[in-house]
Amino acid sequence: MLDKWRFSNCDDRWLLNEQALQDARTWAGVRSLSEEHHQFLMRSQSHIHEQEMTRQDAMRKREQTQTMEQANAIATRRIVKLKQQLTISLVLCGILLLAIAALVFTR
């Protein structure tokens, strides 16, 4: 993989995944690695970390979106209920005004 990474001008597609990196570190053990091998392993580790941060960020955004959708649904239900209550209140006020007008004009 190191050769493919090097010949691809250090393209991240050729970096090690988490399991392969762990295996490579076990294999390397106490061996003395070249600077290039060391850079390859470090870049692989960095890339894995970046992918994990991207995954966590996407999960956080999904959770935020779900929370906002739930809040919007609750707000929408409350608005509908308030509109119903307002309509009933206006109808009752109209009836009350008619009753008052009837009393005033019948005297």
C-alpha cells in the first residue's frame, strides 16, 4: 500500500483503514521504520481520525435535524390548537356582543 500511496502522489484512497493500521503497527513492533513508512502510518492515523470526526459531525447534524423537526411538529400542533381556541373565543365574543346589543335595544 505504501508504494501505491507514494506513486499516487499521496492520494488518501491508498491509506490504511483502522484494522490494517493496527495490524501494521503490530507488525512494525520494535522494527526501525523508514521516514516514509512512518509518514504513511501517521497519515493513515490522521485520515482515520478525520473520517471519524466527519462521521460524528454528520451524526450530530442528523440528531439536530431530528430535534428541529420534532420541535417544529410540536409548534405546529400548538399553533393549530391556539387558532382553534381563538376562533372559539371570537365566536363567544360575537355572541356576547349580540346579547348585549339585544339587551340595549330592547329597553
